[in-house]
Amino acid sequence: LLRYTSKRENLINQLMAEALRVGIDGINVDFEKISDECGEHYIQFIRELSVSCRNEGVILSVDNYVPSPSTHFYNRAEQGRVADYVIIMAYDEHHSGGEAGSVASLGYVKKGIEDTLKMVPKEKFINGIPFYTRVWEEEGGNTSATSMGIAAAKEWVQAKGMALDWDKETGQYYGELQEGNKTYRLWMEEEQSISMKMDLIWENDLAGVACWKLGFETPELWNIVKPK
């Protein structure tokens, strides 16, 4: 799709026509798991889409992983030149299929911000934070994970009677629970951990915050996730 000029043009024309028909403020691009080989074509698509968006007064934002050597071809620096906003999805530090751990420890978020600021101007940089966590289940040497929104995770912790203790290293509450042969582990996102992430965003004078996703949060979080 992205390799061919004609196909990119067709996609952009359809996107712009729909954006103008509906009257939306902007387009957010979230292409994940693209290959290194596809990187140059993806960036060319972003360049061309940015021109059409600018001509029509449509805001363009682009979602990205936290910077890493394996995702260099997303070319965040070029995105920062042509798009209105570059969004870093500062979560999934640990994810299903991998080792148990925090979804977004404070150090992970901090490094993601620092690395991105080397490529993207702060006035174009929006940092994404998670409104969810994962409950890790270990049994017989096997590890699996279940994603839960913050509201649902709080209910699960209460129902299980899991004790949570503050972990200074991750900037989160951590808990373990043994049930028969199963061990449950949880790095909790809640008001205090989110507040510390918001502090990083405002301390670095970033353009704003993005959250994944609406409906996962508790009402109290909106007292924290707001303009400074």
C-alpha cells in the first residue's frame, strides 16, 4: 500500500474527503509493526498526508513506540518536521507474551521523553500514558497476562484482597498473591503513579498528554490528567 505513489495518493484522498465530510478536527495515524523495509515509504506517506492536512486545516498527529534501535525507521525527527504532533505511546514496557513487569514504570516513561526530545521539538511532542495495567498469572513455569483498565483493576484487587505496597523504583504500587499453584503479580496504575507521569510531562513543557483509553479510567483521574 505505502510503496506506490498512486496507492498513497488514493488513500490520502479518501482520508481527506471523509475528514472534511464529517468535519473532524484532525487525523491520528497509528501504524504499528511496520517493517524496516517499509519505513521509508511510511515516512513518505506521512509527508504527503501532512501537506493535504495543512491545506485543509486538519491537524495531523502520529503515534509512535518509545524510541528504540529496532524502531529507528519510524524517523520521529522527520515526523516532527512535517506533522503537527508526534505522540509517544509510553506504555507496554512489558506486554503479553513476555516477562512479567510494569506496563509503564516511571523510569521507562522518563527515558522515553528524554530520547524523544533529542529528535522532536517539545511543542510538537505529546506523551501517551496508560489507563490500564496487566495482571500477571504464573503457573507451572508459564506466564500469561490479562489487561485491565484502572477501574477494573481496582475492583479486582479489592475482590482478591491483594495487598499493595509502594515500589519507589517503578513509581507504582506492586502486589503479589498466591492461590493454589497460581501466583498473581500486579504493578498498579492509579492516581499517584499517573500524577508522577503527568509531572514529567509538565516539567519537560511538552505539548500535552494522550491516554489509552477512554473508559478504562476512574473519575478521580480527571483531577490529575488536565492542563497544568
